Amino acid sequence: MLTTSPILSATTSVGPVTLLTADLPRLRAFYTALLGLGVVTETAGEVTLGAHGTPLLRLRAADLPPAPVSRPGLYHTAFLLPTRADLGRWLAHAARSGLQIGSGDHVVSEAFYLNDPDGNGIEVYADRPRDTWPFQDGQLRMDTLALDAGAVLGSAGLDLKTLADAPAYGGAPAGTVIGHVHLKVGNAQAAARFYRDTLGLDLMADVGSAAFMSWGGYHHHIGLNEWHTRGQTAPQTPALGLGEVELLTPDLAGLRAHLNNLPAVQDGGEFVSLADLWGNRITVKQIT
């Protein structure tokens, strides 16, 4: 694991993700139904959704063209549920929706994948205990293995044969957070250097075409891949999809000192905002 200087606190985490959409009512209805999120704030052009009052997702109306798959931006927003049983209850709910859902056992976590109506990627997952995460040659060993969905359901006292009789979903549980955000970039190695040098993230796992980075030893707060966008540069015009990723940290002093000489950094007092080399907007917000 490559560690860096403490530009940001080890307790830094991912906050709300903003998505730009041409159909705000449709996307609002999708996320409230699929994830059981509640409305935190709402205006005519923007709605903030969350779990038990904690903001997780901002949906903002925008008159823009769709983003092609080859455009740098959002790969997926990952919603972390507190327990495996919570994941099992959500899976039972999602399975009844008829949506196409993928899955993966990543050794450190168990995850399910799907897309929203705009094509934005979604991951819903639960972590395995941190003391079971395997390290090899100084890096965290992650993988994508077949996931035992039946065992995940079983952790919630459910099974594949009786999904139709499962209790109605009670909504996103308290403690649901954005565990990580996975971004599409033109060069994963260059992106890893940027996020290390700019925001002080540690490189936890490097698979060449993708890098997984975090603060405080988490498996990853930021994922970076070039699977659909290799060689791409920052887009020159706006599009639907990712608006920004918000990071939450207790102190901006170290970041401010570090970014003092970098161009195109916006300092709003309680936040610092910048874009990576591929135009992905990152806003670091100070929380108490």
C-alpha cells in the first residue's frame, strides 16, 4: 500500500453525489423506489435524496445531451449498507423489481450492480469485516468472483424460493452511506498519481487499467478505470451524468496549503472545489 502525506484527514469520506438529468421526476421516482431513499430537500430543479436525513444523492435538472459510454465521468455510485443482512433485505426487494442486476464477490465486499434509467451505474454493497481483508505484496487483494446471492438472502432470513412472500422493503436503513465512487478516466495510472498528489489518497490496489484509492485504510473511496475511456481527455462540452462528487473532511487547512499554487481551484470558505484531469468535479467540504 502506497501511503502519502496527510493532505486530508484519514477520516475523510464520500458525501453526496450529484447527477444531472433531463427527466428529474423519473430519476427521483427510480431512486426512491429502488433504494428506499427519502427526500431531504426539494426545489423545482433539484432534489436531494438520503437515508434517515443523511444526504446521499442530488438530482439536478439539466438541458444537456446524454453522455456516451466513451466519455470520462461516472462509472458508478456505490451505496454501502451497514450489514450483510441489510444487503439481503435490499436484494429481495430489488429482485422483485424485474430489473437486470449483476453481482460480484470482491473478497472485501459483496456487491450488486445495475443502471438507473439515465444509464448511470449503481453499486449496492456490504463490506466484509475489515480484519478479514487480505493483503499481498503490500496491496489489498481484491477480485471479482461469483457471488452467492442465496447466502446473502439467507443472512436476512430469506431465500430464493420465497421472495414473493418476503416482507415489504422498509427503505434504506440508518447508516447507509456512499461508500465509494468509481470514475471513468483516460489513464488509470495518471489518475492515481493525480488523486495521490492532489487529495492525499493512498493506493490500495492497482490492476493496471484500474486503481482503487482511499483514506484511512478503507478498501477504496475512489475507484478509477479506463475500461471504456482509455486515451480520452477532458470533455470540452457539458453533458448529462456526473455533476460532482462531494468529499467530507473535518479540516481543509492541509488541502488549502497543498493546492495553493494549482490553477482552477475554487475556494468557497467551507469547501474547496477542483476538477481532475478528465473534468470530473470534486468538491471537498468541511464538516464539524
